[in-house]
Amino acid sequence: MTTETSEITETSETTETGRIPERLTADLSTADLSTADLHEALEAPALSSMNLLNEIAGHYPQAVQFAAGRPGEEFFDLEDVHAYLRAFTDHLARDRGMSPAEVRRTLYQYGRTKGIVHELVARNLAVDEGIEADPESVVVTVGCQEAMYLVLRALRTGPEDVLLAVAPTYVGLTGAARLVDMPVLPVSGGADGVDFDDLVAVARRARRDGLRPRACYVMPDFANPSGLSLTHAMRRRLLDVAREEGLLLLEDNPYGLFHGGEERTPTLKALDEHRTVVYLGSFAKTALPGARVGYVVADQRVADAAGRIGLLADQLSKIKSMLTVNTSPIAQAVVGGKLIAHGCSLVAANVREHQAYSRNLRQVLDGLAARFPAGAPGSAGVEWNAPTGGFFVVMTLPFPVDDALLEHSAREYGVLWTPMRHFYDGPGGENQLRLAVSTVAPEQIDLGLDRLKALITEWSK
């Protein structure tokens, strides 16, 4: 799940099966509000599914963790925070000529709504992605989740506005869309990452129904949750189809740096010649998840009522000013310091992480092949994809996969994973689960796969 949402955070108000504790249900007459009095999105599965998954994980802390799509912690070092903060303050004084008082004010005071590290973000995009972005088109956000919300809030002008999203879809995107009352129309991902015929059909059917498709959300690199990536040719085709259909593309790219060693495929934004792509970025996987710093590159030109031309980024900053005012300058400074320390290259900053995630992915794929060899007893109906990078592997099983099975897996077998059903805003994923490889120690991977095989063997009988 994005790109950004904390996927395993313990909550305290539900049991391991997701039921409300008895102390909160004993006398409903004492309730002050009903969910009917609150926004209807709060009853949507997209906003409640992760609470249940988090709670199950919290109740079984010793289970092998294949559920959390978060960065590994083996390279976290508290001293880095201080070093990066110092690097950024030195940058302000040395490169931007700020006085000590100005440096203090920059870190301590309310800051520029669009951010204080926008120029460093633009340099990073040029160095790592080949994206030439005007720093003024960058809005630094409170995680990528806020970036999604800002874009959707800006695009949703009336009940006819809808969003297309390649399914299965990151649950944070689905939840953000529901919070702005923007229906999400699923587009088939197919075996290759996106079904272009279905994309066109969904957009045109929506228009015939009186709706206005505004954009299509896509994760072209090692998508969460599918793990699939688009080829260079498919990216070119997607850009062409989006222009033909009058759609913006919302490109989310948290995993692109963690490729399998081959030459990287350019991002959609790097290939974008007509400002078709709004680029959503995050430092959660590549810098520091606890900083909660993301960004959006929105270089689309917007004409106001007076005929003046500005950037979509400027409109997004207006929404942000009423939502979070500004992203924490201290958090930005830590991320900015990490960029400065590595020549604005997150590729250079993540060499160890890249190696660790690639190692884990290979170990999981090799382990699945060893435990479920083709044609062997117990392997019938068990399949999985083989991404060349990223955090996720998807398994297809010969029986339904749901939250009850996950709880059984955690309690009886000590292994956690994520039901793919959570990533569909409708039918889909009923017989699939997602394995996240990023946080599992190598010595735990084989143990976890052994436990998973035992579960599958039991359930296949």
C-alpha cells in the first residue's frame, strides 16, 4: 500500500479479529455520534482495512513479517539525523548566504508553503531521473499521501469528476479519493501492468454516462501491490493514450530506484513532452520514512479568471496552506541534508539498501521455487509473479484468501502477509496474497516461507 501510509502501526481499539472491544459496545445509548453523522468514506474498506491488518500484526509480534511494505531498518542511524541537519544548515549559510538568524528562522518558523528544499528536489530529479523540473513546479508535502490528496482535491470540481486507477491499486490512493468524494474507476492491469484497451473503454464509457474522467493513477515501476513494471514501449503508449483521451497521468514512483540491476527504464515524467504527467514523489523509502516528506511536481499551466497563466503547483499550494500550512522545515532539512551529502543522488545514497532489497527479493523468489516446484504434489494452483525489483511479490493460491485466513496464519503458523483483496475497490484478488520482502531479515525469510508452505498445504487439502 504507496506509497507512504504506515502499513503496520499498532492501534488499541480493536481486537485481533477486528471487533470493537466489549467495553465500547456494552451500552450504545451512550454514543455521542453515529457513523451516519460522519463522512461516508469513513465506512469504506479502503479506510478501515489497514487498521485490522495492523492490529493482527500487533497481536503477533513474533510472526515473520511479510506484510509491511516499509523500508528496512538495518541501516537506520540516529547520528545521521544530526549530520544531515548540520549539512543543510551549512548549505543555507554557505550556498545561500543566510545569516545565523536567517538559518534559525528557516528551521524554527512557519515556512514557505511550497517547501524549502524544492531546489534540491529538482536537482535530485535531474540527477537520478533525467527530469528537468522547474523548482517552482515542486510542492513539498507531508508525505506523498498529502501530495495525492492535494491533486485529487484540486481536480474534483463536481460530482461528475472521476479518477481512473490501474487495478490493483495502492489503498492510500483509493482512500484519498474517497475523502474528496471522487469515485475511482478501475482499469485492468492485465499481465503486463496496464490494459490499454480497457483504459480507453473505461474512459469512454464514463463519458457516455455523463462523467468526466480527470486523470489516471499509475505506478509504472514495481507497483504496490502487484510488483509489475511497464516497459519503455508501454510508457510511450500510455502517454499517447492519455493525450488522446484528455487525461492527466498521476505517476507515483516510490520504488523505481530499487531495480534489479539492469538499465533503468525512464519514468513517465522523464518521457513527458506535453505536461501530461503529474509526478508524485516520496522520500519515505529512499531517505527517512519518519520525516514524512514527499512532493509533487505539477508543471501544468493553469489560466485564472483574469487570463493570467500560472502553474498547477501554485494552485496546490493554496490547498496545502489550508490543510497543513507547510511541511515541517526541520523534517525537510534532514531530507535536504541527506541529498546534499550524496550530491543530490538518492541512487548514491541507497547503495546498501538497494543491495539488501535485491538480495531479499532473490531469496524469496528462489525459496518459493524450491518449495513449490512445478508439477510436484502440493504445488497445483500455486503461482507467483517474479518482479525484477521493488518490495512486492504476489502469490495466487487455489483457495480464497481473506482476513480470517490471515489471522489464522498469524496465530497458528506465525507468518504475516497481506490479502490482495484490500487493493481492489470491487471484485478482484480473492485468491491472492502479497509478500513484502523489504523488512524481513535474510535468516527469517526461509523460516517464513516454510511456515507459509505449511499453511498452504493445510488449506489445500
